[in-house]
Amino acid sequence: MGFAVNDLYKKYGEKVVVDHLSFQIDSPGVYALLGTNGAGKTTSIRMILGMLAKDGGTVTWNGQPLTMENCNVGYLAEERGLYPKCGLMDQLIYFATLRGVSKADAKKRIYYWAEKLDAMEYLKPPTLAKAAKIKKADQLSKGNQQKFQLMAALLSDPELIILDEPLSGLDPVNADLFKGIIHEEIEKGKYLIMSSHQMATIEEFCTDLTILDRSKTVLQGNLADIKKSYGRIHLYIKSEQDLEQQIMAAGVNIESKVGFAYQCKVTGEEQANALLKALVEQGVTLIAFELCEPSLHDIFVEKVGDTHEE
Amino acid sequence: MKSNGIRMRLREVGIVVRFAVKDHYRALSVRILLALLLVAGLVSMPLLVFFNDDDTAAVDTGERSVITKLYVRNETPFPVEAPTASVRYAEMEWVPTESSDETMAKLLAEETTAAAVVISQNAETGQFAVDGYYGEQSEISGRELDTLCGAVAEQLYDTMMQTLQVTQAQMDLLKSDIIANTRTFSDYQNGEDVFGMADSALISLLYSYLLLIVTAMAMGYIVQLCMEEKQSKLVELVLISVKPISLLTGKIVAVTCFLLVMLVIGGGGVAVSYLVTSQFYSLDFVGEMIAGALGVSRFPEFTVASVLLCVVGIVLAYLLTAFLAVIFGSACSRTEDVQPCTLITTLFIMLGYLGASFLPMMNHDVVLAVTCVFPLTGMFCAPIFFLCGKISGWVMLLAFAVQILTIVGLAKLSGTIYRAMIFYRGQYPSPAKLFAMVYGSKSKPSRKGETS
């Protein structure tokens, strides 16, 4: 049950753009689809949604081929837009009614989401004096347009939500609003597929992920398990004195250094313990000594960075 | 299950139509255009009356002419008298004269409400002429004098008939029209009303022009509508909500609605104008004027059924060209792509138009039937050839059926192409490349792990 992509394949001419992609989402939550530019994320999403013809593979929802009829899908596309000269309320009602929502229900939901996204002023001015604030899409800022695009994606109360770069181009305040809504949808038990370059954001939400590189799957699985498999190899040391010589003497690799704060990479806990023991024996005053799992950013760079350096 | 799907598609089409129509009429320019169309329709009949050369329209008003004196130099042997039967000229002074051109010019220069007519006969051709003159400073308009010359010409004709001792019954007989008709003997036996070859050719030309105007207007709209989602970067948001074929059909129906509304407003304006103007002026000349302008001896008397037939013909032709426009418009992503796209579509339409214009000249029943049944040519000629009695009702029904099937086929094809080209952005491809892109993209997948 749930959502499954099996052996998805696409090529343009001789160029393979999605090479046998498979993944499965068995329970509600966020699944991340990561990759560099041109890795095939958006093409995969378009094939999943039936917008692009597949050259191979299947996409199923609860065991049945996914169609817009048997699964209520909400989609925030990477390429965003609205009808520029059309009233915002009119076009939101248009999108909602196309998804089978009645006009009255659509209005209620629009006001609900507008309230949540702090965009009410563009739809329903509280006084006549502010009537001039009712705007058309082309008069809105990029961030505000993005709010209405997210609204359009969520108006049909979808079971499966696909968000392609949801936070790109948002200021921190609006990014927090979006994050709040994503959390709310997770709590409601929705299935979400999220694609983003902002690893910190993905790390905040996702449980499982696939990393694509040049059309191929390079890493896949549960984020916690992946991190565990890498082990605690990242060491953060902060002191009041220069420790470069001591660290290097212990055979530890320094990745970056800011003042007397060092980002290092160790082979394992034994090497870290040996370094700590040596520093203590030398009477070094330590402010921080933290052995941690790699971040998603580190994993991503490790998996994808090598191939791009070729 | 299938009927449920069709119902769903129809629902989607309905929503798209409502949205597109509402969006269209929101534009101030469209509302101004419709208002202008209504005004043009309303003033059409008064303008026709104003510019009509026929004097009957003016005579019927009972107004006196501004011409108070008319110098008449009659160079024919027929003694023409003043048109006193007309109220308009009842008080006008009729002054027979033999003065020279110079003397008449002097008289007309002095009297601003006087005019002169010279009634003459050409010695070589035998043709009669009534030439009217007015002075440089005259208060008389050219149209007023033209109307008076018409009345004098009528007087001359009546005098000639009286001189020849022609009775009123004979005169009526001489004035009656003669129409040349060509038809099959069975049509003659069935009492079918048909037009002569020249008349039907001109009427079909008029129908073709009307069709060309409608399709040309629609084409631009349709191509713009094809690009609307691409330009607004809305493709994905829209496609998640609606099937491409429903979106396209909805847009095409919406454009049909715009055109029909324009037709209803313009036509309604003309109808109201006709009804109101006919209360004050005789508008009998309008039919003759249109027939004259078209060069036909008579204008067909349209019944409700024949008008409906023409409307169905135009709607089918419009849908056919609209889906053609979508097929070629799907590859457009920039405003500059509209030109090559409309050029290709226009080529197809012009081929149909030329075929419909020239193939019937072969005057062969089979060629005529094939021309009507082939959708691209048939859309220009089938209904009108039926109305002119050139093809049977069965051939016309077959032509409509083939057109409907073609429209359905084109709709499906346009849906496939629109969907395949929806993410395409770039230079407008040639038709061959376009089809290669649509059908060539469905390549066979390689085995897992195999790289290209």
C-alpha cells in the first residue's frame, strides 16, 4: 500500500534522463528526492504525475496505477506561475473546482489558507478604504505569488503532496510560514514528496530519501539509517589555543578552521578518543569536543561531489 | 465507467469555458469592442438609407426638396414633364430652357437653390442620359440633385412609353426581372428552388469569405491561448487539474462563445436597426443593394433552416481549423512563434479554400461530391452547394459526418501533441520535426544499468 515508483525510465534521443528510478513510501511523512541540477528530479516528478510520457516503469498508489482520478494530488511545481491578469480569488476557485471542490467550499478553503499564509489582505480587504489592495497576480511579489501557488496545490485537500523546491526564493519569515504548513500536513497524515537543494530544510522534515546524480540513483534509504551507516566521523573541536599541530600529530584530517575552531574528519570513535586523550594529557583547555554524524549536506556532497569533480 | 470519464471531461470543459469567457470579458478593450459592434449594428440601417441612391426612400418622407427651381434643357424628342406627383418636388419651379452652357452656368451662379438638368441622347449608342448641375455656391447637395435626376429619368421613361402608346400592364411587364436558372430535371419536378451558376458561385464566395474571416480571427486567439499557460509558467499547475484535451476543448469552445456573442451583438444591432428604421423609411432596397454588391441577380431568401445549416457549417469549419491551429500552436512558446504557426495553418485553410473554389468548376457530379465530402474543401462548400441545389441532402449529411469525425480525430491528435510539447521551449520546429518530437520521444527503455 502507499505510493510506489518502480523502474521509472526516460530518455530524450540517446540521452537517458531518468535511469530506472524506484522507491516506495509506505507510511505518511516526507520523502526527499535530492540531486544536482539536471539529475532528473523534475522529470521524474512530471512522469509520476503523468505530465510526461514514461519510457518505462510504473507509478502506483495503493497498488493501482496512479491517476488524477484515483489519487488526490497537490503539486507545487518548480516553475511557478499564475494567470497574470486574472483576479487571485477567481483563479484559485478555478483550480479548486477543476479538482472537484465546490465553489462554496473552495472559498472557505481559500480563506483558511490565506489566513494561514498571511495573505488575506490580497483577497478580502477588511474595509473599503483598503479595496485597492486586491491585486492581480502580476502585481504580487515573488514570495506572495508563491503563497498563492501553494494554496492552489493544497485547496483540494490532497492525499499526496509533491513540493518541488518549496522554499526557494522565500525570505526567512515566509519560509517559516511554509515550514509550518508542511509540518501541519505531516501531522494530518499526508504523503509528501519534497525536492530541494536546501539540505537543512530537507533534513528537518524527511524520513527517507533518494539522491540522484546524472539520472542515476546514487543513494537511497532511511535518513537515520544512512547517517548511522556513515558512523560518527565528524569531529568539532574548539579551544582557546592553536591545536593544529596536536590534531595533525594524531593523524586526524582538518577539513576547515575558523580561529581556534576546527572541523575535522576521523576514521572512527577510537581515533577521536585517542586525540581527546592526547589533548587532555597535554593540558589543553577545550571549549568543545563533539563527535557527530555527517549532515545530509555532507552526505550529498560526498555522494554527488566526486562525480562532478571528474 | 467510460460514461463517467466522459462526464468528468465535460465538467472540466465547462469549468475551463466559464473561466476563459469570464477572463476574456474582464478586459476593457473587449467590452469597448462589443460596444462599438453594437453601435455599428444600430446605425447600419440609417447609414444605408442616408447613402442610398434610390429616391423612394427620400420621397416617402414627405419633405420638400431644397431645390426651388430647375432649368431643364431637353435635347430629346420626348416632352418630359415635371415630377409633380412626388410631394417632394410639388412646389419646385420647372423651367424648360434652350440656353447655352454659359448662360446656365451664369444662372446657377446667381441662384443658390436652383439646379439644371440636361436630358440628351447619344447619337451613336442611342443611350439616354439625365445630367444634373448645380452652382459652385449652391446650397444643394450632390445627393439631393442625384435623387432629382433619378425622378426626371423616371419621367423620361414614362413619357417614352406613353409616346409608344404602351399600356400600364405592358409597362409593368417590361420592368419585371428575368432570372436564369440551371437545375436537374428532378429538381425542377420536385419544385426545388435553385440558383444559376453565377449566382451560386458568388453566394459560395460570400460564405467562403465569411468562413475565412471567422477562421482567421479564431486562429490568432487559439494560438495565443495555447501559449497562455506556457507564458504564465502555469503548465504544471493546470495539467495536474485538467486533461489537456479538456483544457483545449474548453478554450476552443470559449473562443466560439466570444465569436458567437460578437455575431449576436452585431447581428442583433442590425436587426433592431432594421426594425426601427423600417418604421420611418422603406428598406426594400437593402436586399437589392446586397445582391447588387455581390453581383447576383437576387439574394437568396434565407429560411430559419438554411440559416441554421450555415451556422452549423461555420461552427464545424471553425472547430476543424481551431484544432489544426492547436496542433501547430502547441510548439509555440514565444510571441514570435505565432507567425510561422499561423502561416502553416493558413496554408492548410487556403488549400481547402482553393480546392473548394476550383474543383467544382470541373462541373462533374463525382468531383463535386468528393469536394464536399473531403473535410478541408467541404467546410467551404458543402452547406452552400446544398442550399444552391448542387448536391443532395445525403451528400451534405455525409460531408458533415466526415467533418465531425475529422474534428474528433484532430481533437485527440491535438491533445497528444499539446501534451507532448507542453514543456517545449525553443525555436518553432518544422511540421516534420514537430511530429518527430511527438512520436519519436516514445523510445524503448534500455535494460537496467545500461547507459547510453
